[in-house]
Amino acid sequence: MKKIVLVKIGGSSITNINVVNSAKIEAISRLATEIKEGGKKFNVLLGHGGGSFPHVPAHKYKTGLGLINEKSHLGASLTQRSASELHSIVMQQLIKHDIPAFSFPPSASAIAKDRRIVKWDIEPIKKALDNGFMPVTYGDVVLDLKQGVCISPTEELFRYIASKLRPTQIIIGTDVDGVYTCDPKTSKEAKLIPLIDSNNINSVSADVGKLRKFNVTGGMGSKIRFLHNISVNMGTECIILNANKKNRLKDALMGKTVISTKIVA
């Protein structure tokens, strides 16, 4: 099998965060082109966030906390449906660009325990890769052995997949150039952190964690910890970059040096 690269496109890059159920069709189309052009020499497994689609019902019904009241089941269903609606749009754009995308909804087959995936048959994903397809998954509602249901963000799905497929690289596309010392959207003092490793992971994740905005999957702080753990356990290089910048993702896939934050063991 060719080398495998996991690519995640964040919800902030493919949806209008402040408008419920509003997809950025042009952005999704552009990113599909960049993935197609940049990932020709290896296997790409794509994941995407939910942005303004599932985050709204998930926040309203506190779906991430599980089945906590009489409205939790409905909330989980609405959250799952919203996530699949955006996924359908992403799949349409991928196929429109002649990418042989093959959908893998986590809610259909993954099982979690205390918000951590513990069982997921990824043999179909392996077979899809072997047969020349590009597997596509996404942050979704998953049945949870401890709390009934939970929300599994793409990073958690990647953690489990990475433990089975051992990808050489994970690329996370967001709406900023990488990890900053403070919020680059509100402070001119914000400085990009080009490298995160065992020497600064604790201080960086603690500082960034304070910047968490409305995001039911935890925001940048949790992403950093997820990715560093993957890098430590599997030797995978992880990159956080700005997917809103044209060709940034394509260039990274092609091995070019781009403005980003690199996370290594």
C-alpha cells in the first residue's frame, strides 16, 4: 500500500460559522481540487468538521454530555442529521471533481466509551484504499458505552484510524495559519508558533485552551493535545495550516514548506 496521509478540513473552513447550516460551496470545491492535485502520489483519507451544521443542535441539547435528560435522544438525532447534511454536500463536491470518494459515517459503526473510540471496524476503509477510493469520514455522533452517546470529533477518529493504519502525516486545515500565542483574530500581538514538541506542549496547550470559543469539540487546545499524542505514540508528523489560503493545503500535500505549525514528538 502507498503511504497514507490523513487530511482534516475544519468546519470553520467549509461553513459560515455564524450562519446556521451554511456551507461554503466555493471553498469546498477549491479544497477538493487541491486535494486531488496535491495527493496524487499517496493515499489520502479525508475527514471534515461540522461547523455551523451539527454544532448548533449539539450545543442546544448538550449532546456531548450524553443522554442526560428526556430531550437528549432527539438532540442526538438532530446533531447526527446535521452532520450528515454537511457531509453530503462535501461528498457532492468531491465527486463533482472526479474524486472517487467513499463515505464512512462513524455513527454507523464506531463505538465509544467515555468519548473515546474503542471499537470501529476499519477493514472496509483499508479495502477502500486498496481499491483506489478516497475514504471520507467526519465528526459525528457516536454511541457511547458509558454515557449513551457522545460527539467524536475528526481528531478522535484520526487517533483511532492512525493506530491501525500508521499514516506518515496528518494535516489539519483551519481558518488561521496555525497555533498562535494568543488569538490572531483579536490581537496584533499574536505570534505564530512554528513548532510544538515535548518541550513546549504543556505550556502551549494550556495557553491556547484559554482561548476556546463556541466549539462543542473543544477548540484548538484539544486539537493540539490530540495531535501531539498521536505523534508521540506513532511517530506521525502533524501539521496545522490555513485551509482558507489558496493552495496552502495543496503545497503541504506536495511536500513544500508552508506557513503552519508543525507538531512532532
